[in-house]
Amino acid sequence: MKRKLRKLLIANRGEIAVRVIRACREQGIATVAVFSEVDRDALHVQLADEAHPIGPAPALESYLVIDRILAVARAAGADAIHPGYGFLSENASFAEACADAGVTFVGPPAAAIRAMGSKTAARTIARDLGVPMVPGTLDALESDAAARTTAREIGYPVMLKAAHGGGGKGMRLVQREEDLAEALRSARAEAGAAFGNAAVYLERAVIEPRHIEIQVLGDADGRVIHLGERECSIQRRHQKLVEECPSSFVDADLRARMGDAACRVAAAAGYVNAGTVEFLVDAERNFYFLEMNTRLQVEHPVTEMVTGMDLVAEQLRIAAGEPLSRGQDDVTWRGWAIECRVNAEDPFAGWLPSPGTITALRAPSGPWVRDDSGVYEGYTIPRFYDTLMSKLIVWGADRAIACDRMARALAEYRVVGVRTTIPVLERIIAHPDFRAGRLSTAFLERMLPAVHSNDGRHRDVAILAAVIAEYERGRRAALGAPGADGQSAAGHDPRAVAWRLSGAGTWTGR
Amino acid sequence: MDGAIAVKYVATVGNESRVVEIADSNGRYRVTLGESEWAVDVRAAMPGVYSILIDGVSYVADVVDREGACVVEVAGERYEIVVEEQTRHIIRTRGGGGAGAGDRTLTAPLPGKISRVAVRPGDAVSAGDILLVIEAMKMENEFRAAVAGTVAEVRVAPGQAVNAGDVLIVMGGGSDGNRA
């Protein structure tokens, strides 16, 4: 059943809303943005054809309110809704509500979301297909006592996970039984706050695994293909920080076997649209089914760069009832892509979120550099949502070139006003183990203790900059000149070379 | 020096203080830092972003004020630098003095909502104990005691919204510095 999409509502915010709007623009599909009270200034509001308010800042009162989003869709005459990732993207009731409202949900059918959205049900499907899995529970934990019993059976360390979650929220590694109760409490609290469902389950923790996932696409006619793997082992707080495609650990044979397992899981769930099957891979290249994410992933661009396929465009094609643009044999992988997540967090202060105003911003560009951003200079990052500002993606003919290019691009990236992950990303990319492809989910924890905010190499330059800034401030104050803060002296355009610290003739009275 | 007035500053990084002399000379700066003297050309490229040429070598430094200190980022390194005129520095440091009150209080480093308070007044805590949890940006952020001490005051309760800088917990006597 084909249906042309004419107007699409994006039930999301930030960089992913911008990403979807861009794909729609390129296909001539009109876009409708929604925004909470604190998001009036957000970039997606500016880029969409229409934008409508949906309520107060907390997501539970805006981006998660199905009725309000559907009311906007109806009023605006949208015939499709893209959920992005997070928020309602893996909410089966939302997919159903869209169908009931006669609006195309750009994502899998509600039944597939249910089957896979419950990780415990997904594990049952994988087990029945004979896809290998990490030992653990197939059901959500009913009580602390049950958790204790199960954890003893499968043996410590164990991993607690949100049954209805993703993105590392509600995940806790538990080394000893005495830590289990507190871990359960905080995992449930985080899962409840993030997903509206506090259920958690547990499985044996695989120590220092690689986290490798397979991108799949399924169309309405039941064809399912895979687009190869993404290496996502560089994580902190179980949240990915650096991703790449392909993985230096995966050869053609392993790719084919993991791809086949992923396609079988997706097909068994009646999966349609873009999805990702996550695996843990141990040092002996054994892979274990972890979960399936029934949505577009944050890190989808690395697959796009290497396969040359626009995944959001594919999603829109599939939602319109069209067949996949390529068969499995037509999928090829060329070169290497790396993505770094630029988050508003202070990596030198426990990754503390750093909301606030971006007073200066210059994103890198140049050959094979892509910056998927949801922010702009002057924008204030609100404290209500996640910390992702932008994804920096580069492509290179091989991994070494891609690493060099990423290092170059990160060095160009300037963000002032909020703290970002960029300094640590630079150190990761420069690290000998990263360069050699020796990755595991323990990489960052091992590396971080040796990471300091500086190693003193540029101390004198920094002192000089600080002293000159102070000297100018003092002189301006003495002269009574405007813009003593160094920001407003040049008048209206802060982007122009706003004021000169030096230069003959700039200053009066000497 | 073309008649420009040289000003002496003290720049403190960590517990190291250095005297820096600076003079403006025909739109350039002459900076003396320890044994070295440089001719420096500085432009503000963007608000808080400085392009610096030191003997022809190009650097870009981000400079922002934060709680009385200058935070400078250059080439992926970050420095917190307190810059004072030398006379002021001498006056301030001559009086000596102990640790500031700030060392005994846990203040909210960011706005958010208190999701849990793990201690009560009178509780003895050890280094690494959880004091409280702030939910912000979809994360539960745990704050732990840096060193052992006794809780004197708890000024917040679960569910309460807090702003950056709000005092959350005050530590009582005993050991030094309970900054979490």
C-alpha cells in the first residue's frame, strides 16, 4: 500500500529533529515541529516549515504527551509523524495512536515495538531462534529478594538494565551482593524517570566486551536487509561517546553471521523500518544478542557515510509503502566513518551536565566532515533534556585517515560558554589503543584516570591569554568604555571581529 | 615601551603563582613571564575566543570568567587561572588565613531536582559516601563526600528544585574540606 507523504510532524527536538527536517526538505515533504515552553528558541523550530507549542518544559508534560502531539498533527494536517529517538520513539501505544488517528508512524508496527521494546520479550524471541545470548532473566525482576536469588544463580558481576529503556539509562553494573539493593533503587528511579516504566532485569556482565550493533532495514513486503555493523565500545556511564563503521574487529565472515542473526531477529518480530540489533562481542569473537532498538539510532550517520545510504530517507520510503532501495547484495561498504558525540558535560568534573548559553561556537568543516548539530551560537541549552549538542562525523578512505581527520576536526571545534566532551574526545582519538583499534567498553574507564584537564604544555600561553584579558578589562574600566566585558563593544553583530584587543589607532586617549 | 605603562600581575594556577608583566606597545603586547619576554599580537575572534600570535606561532584560546577565576582553554587543555594585580595579590596573601567556608559546604553545581538525600544532620560520613542525588538533564548525578566528616545541616529535601550555587549540605567540624 503506497501513500505519498506530504507533511510530516517531528515529535522530537534537538539534533535529531534537525536531521529529520533536513531529509524531509530534500524530498519536498513539508515539516511540522513541536516545542516545549523552553524550546521556543531551539534550532528545529527555526528550520521547520511550521512549529507549534505542546506544553511546559518537562518532557512528561510536552514531548511525551501523545494526545497533544496528535492534536497538533491533526490541526496542521500532517500525514506522518517521525518520532526520532528517545521520547515516544519506542512507545507502542504512540504508534497505535498514530494509526488510529490515520497518521503514518515512521517506524515499526506497534506489535514489533512491543515484542522488542520489552527487552525481556526480545530475549525470548532471540532464544527461540537460537541466537546466542548472555545468561540472565527473561522477565522483569519482581522484588529485591528475587533479584538477589537470580544474581546468585548466574554469578556476579551482574548488569541491571531497564526492561523498557535504552541509552544506558537505568543500567548499573553490580560487583557484589551488598551493592545490589542500592543499584536496584537507583536503576529503577532512573528507568522510571526516563521511560515511565521502572521495570529492570538482570544478566551476567560480560567483562570488557565490545559493543557492536547491526543496522537493519525492513520494508512492508517483509524484506529485511542489514547494513553492517557499528562499533560502539567507547562508552561512559553506559552511554556511547565514539562510534565507528565498520568495526576493526569484524571481518566479512563475522559481519555476515551477525547480520544474518540480526535479520532473523527482526523478521521474527515482524519488523518494518529502520532498527538496530545490539550485540556484545567477547575477545574470542563470540557474539551475544543484547537487545533490539526499534528506532533510528543516534549514531546512524556512520553507517550512512560508509554505505552511501540516507537512513532517514530510507525510513520515509519504507513508511510510504515503497520497497527498500537496495537488496542485500547491493549493500557495499566503502572506507571508514567515525562519530564523536559532543555533549554539554564537563568530563573533568564527573561528566556533570553543563547547561547554559553558548556564547561562541565555530563548528569544524572541510573535506569529509559532517556536523549534525541541534545548537547555534547564542543558544541556551536548557537543563530539561539530554546533553547531546552535536554529532561530529568524519569519513576517511581507511581507519587511520578517518582518525587523523577526526583529530583535525575536533581541534577546529570551538565552543565557549558551556563545557563539552571535546577535550576528552581529542584524547580518545589520540590514544594509542584507540588508534590500534584495541577497544572495549572498559576503554574509557581505564583511560580516564590518566586524563587530566591539562598536561602543562600550554600553561604559558594560557597564562598570557588570561593576563591580557584582565589587562584589557582593567583598561576599559579605567577609560569608562562600553563593553568592558568584551562582548558588546562592537555593536550589533557579535560574529564580526567584535573588538580588537590590539592594533594601532583602536584606542583613544594615549 | 613607547610610553606605555607596564602593569604587573600575579597569575595563580593551582598552587603556583607567577609574576607577569605586561605593556601595550603600538597595539602589541610585550609580556614578561619569568625569564621570557614575548611580543604578542592578540585579537578577539569571537566573544571569549582569542587569536594569539606569539612570535608568529598561532594559538586560539577560549577565555571565560567563572567564579572569580579565568578559565582558559587552549589546544584541548584547560587551565583555571586567578589573575590579580600584584599589589592586590600581596595585600591578600599577607594576611594568611585558613580554608574558606566553601570547603565545608556542598553547593549545587547545576540546576536540577533533588531526587534523594542520603544523610541527616549529625550523620558521620566517610569519604566516598553518597550525600545526595540531583536529577538533571535526565541523569541521576550522585554527590559523594570527598573526605570524612559530620553533617551539620541539610538544607534540601527530595523533590525540591535547586539552582546552581544553592547550599545543599553543610558539613560540621572535624576534618578539613568536605567538598563533594
